[in-house]
Amino acid sequence: MKCPQCDYNGTKVLDSRPSDEARAIRRRRECESCGYRYTTFERVEKTPLMVVKKDGNREEFSYEKLLRGLVRACEKRPIPMETLENLTADTEKEMRSRGSSEVSSNDIGEYIMSNLADIDDVAYVRFASVYRQFKDINVFVDELKDLIDRENR
């Protein structure tokens, strides 16, 4: 690796350790020519996962966007942030495991809803109301009836 200070093409690694919850390796390096010390990070490069929206448009999967939606659905509910982060990570992992570079927003929404129903009923209904775009109170009531039926099984 070239030194960022003098462009010499020889460095030695002084220290390596896991970083970012073991998703990266942090390396402390020293230039063999000028002695400049610097840090590099090594990460796995993921191929982009494209989400096909309901209108046919495509956008890159966003962990942050999905997490924001879950946080909104779970606002003022007793759900730890770690649970939402785990659900978001599990969703991305599940979508990537399907072996395709594209996944529908419908698949993501259904996966989230099936898991959110086990976490918190209110958050489930909130998420469903946005995801399924409830047009009137009858659709909302139908979703509540389905939820109650599932709970009684």
C-alpha cells in the first residue's frame, strides 16, 4: 500500500484488530521510507441490492432508511433500539440470501410485517398502515381482525 505522505510503496502493519462490530479490520500502518503512521480499514465490498418499488422504479437497498421506518412505527413503544437494528440487519441478510441482485419492496414489507407482529402489535399496525397504504378505516379494521385472528391461533 502506498504511503499517503510520500507515495512510497512499502508499509508495515503495526497492529490489526476487528472494528465496526467485526464487519471491518482496522490496521495501523507505518511507512518503511518516511516513518509516517496511518490507519486503514478493510471491509467486504457488497454488491448493491436493488429494491424494485411498487411503481417499478429501482433504488439501492438502504439499511438506514428501513431502520428509520421501523423507528417511526415503534415510536413511544417499549421496544429496544437493538431489537430494531437486529430486525433491520436480519431483513437485509434475508433479502441478500435469496441470491438475486434485486428484491421487491413487497418482499421486504412482508418480511418486516411477519417479524414485527411477533414483537409488538401496535408497531405492526402502524407499519402496516403505511406499507399497505390503508385508504379508509375499513381496511384498518380488517387488518386488526387479521391480527386478532393470528393471536388466537
